[in-house]
Amino acid sequence: MTFARIHHARAVTALAVLAALLFALTPGQAGAAPQNPNDNEGGSASLTAALDQASSGFVTAKAALETSQRRQAQLAVQMKATEARIGTLQSEVDKMAAGAYRGGRPSLITTEPAGTPLGDFLGRASLLDQVSWQNGQKLRALAKSRSDLQAQQRQNDTEVKTQAAKQAEMARRKGDAEKALGLTGSGNTAIVPASAARAARAAPRAADGSWPRERCSLKDPTSGLCITPRMYHAYLEARAAGFQRFTHCNRPASFGEHPLGRACDFSVTATGFGGIASGAAKTYGDRLASFFIANADRLGVLYVIWFRRIWMPSTGWQPYSSGADPSASHRNHVHLSVL
């Protein structure tokens, strides 16, 4: 063999070895994130945007409603205590008024006999002043308690109006989601009972109970790109619950939650995304979807897509399909989007 042929053979061998290494290190179709050139999450850009807006608006209104309901419950306790305090004070003031009506206001001039020693006179004067001060305190406390009760009642009226507004907002957002999905009926039956799922740790909320907007600020452990703190929290909670199969979160896309770091695709197999799930893989996906749904309030779930259906807090499970491809129709992975 000539030197040129030897050199050529070595070069071909080196390229073959390099190609094999690259193939081993780079996920193939079975290990790559689901891709569809026309649609990144099984729906059009307009549908994804409409569902995002409808579901985020519903969840935000729901959080505000629950916060208002908690405030109203606290007000009910405060009002009950204030009413009890008013009752006690009113009884004492009534007794004081009845005594004054029967005997009149005590006077040292009329009640002290002539020749009373100065020390006794001053002592009795101090006692009467003390009684008068105590009575005045009761009257002031009664007036303040009544004022407090009125303020609490006004706040309660405000909470009632707030709740009515938030309930109307939730109904409107639910209608928006149904319209976007082209729905006319109620949601489908849940895949498995949500109560069977493990409780997740709650993601942090704002002091008022709302879900603050988050940036794509943490490193995505599945792609090396970025992910939001809330999505990272949901990812960790899923893994802590035993759902540790192949997952891919942030990926470049023209629309949807993935490029924003607010979505992850959880494969139902250990090595990547393949064909249509069946058997144990299908059961795994059912359980994972149920886990996210059962913990929707704790994780800030926007929607879950699995096996040609989408779950949103406002609508429950509804039909959702885009073609026959297992990835586009979400029949090999559970898609999770968070606020």
C-alpha cells in the first residue's frame, strides 16, 4: 500500500471514529426534543398565544379571588370579636347611665358633710375623678369599637365586590379558552383521579398571594439554556415525586413557552422521545399529568398537554391534537407550561 493510500485510509478511519463519537454524544431523533417545523407545541402561534392569555388571566384572577376570600375570612373573625367587645362595653355603659339616672352625678359639695378633714376631702375627690375617667374611657372605647366595626364592614363589602369581579373575570377567561379551542361542551373525564398524586412543595408567591412574572434566569439542567425559577421548581418537584425520565425544557422556537423557559416536555421513556406511548409508558404519562394537575395551585400551572388532550385550570381536560406525529400530538411526552 502506497503512502498516499495509507494516509487516506487513516483519515477515513479517523473521520469514522469522530462521527461515531458525535453520534454517541448527540441525541438522535429518539433523544431529541419534539420538533415540528410548522408548530412547536402542537398548535399554531395564535392558538398558543390565546391559550396563554386565557389561562394566565384565569389563574391570576383565581389567585386574587382566593386572597380576597382569605381576607374576608379574617375580617369575619375580627368583626365577631369587635361585636363581642361592643356588647360588653355597651352593657357597662348602660349600667353607668342607669346609675347616673337614679342618683345623679355625685358631687363633693353635696355629699361631703361640713367639717370633713382636708385629707379625706382630697382623697374622695381623687376617687371621683378616677371613676369619671374610667367612665370616659369606656365611652371612648365603645365609640372606637363601633367605628372599627363600620370600617370592617366597609372592607367586607369591598371584598365581596372584588370577589364578584374576579369571578366574572374567571368566567370570561374560561370562555376565551373554550373559544380558542373551538369547544361547545364540558371537559373530558380526568385521566386518573388527581387525589392519587403526591403533594408538591408550593412555589413562592408574592406577599398578596399573586404569581409574579419571572424571567428566564436559571440554567436549564436539560438544555444548558435558561429556565424560570417557577419552571425549575416544578421540574425538581416532578423528579422528587419519582418522574425522572428524559426531559427537555428550553429550546429555540418561534413561539410558545419553551423559548421563554416556562415549559418542559417530560418524555414517558428514559432515553428520549419515540413513538406512541403504550403500556407502562402510557401509565407513566397518565400519572405524571395527574401529578401536575393535582398540584396546579402549588406549581402555578398554566396548562398540561398529554395524549391529544389539554388540561387548563379553567376548562379541565379538552381535546387537543395536531396531526398524527407522536410528538406533535403529545403521545410520547407530557407538556407542562407554568405562569
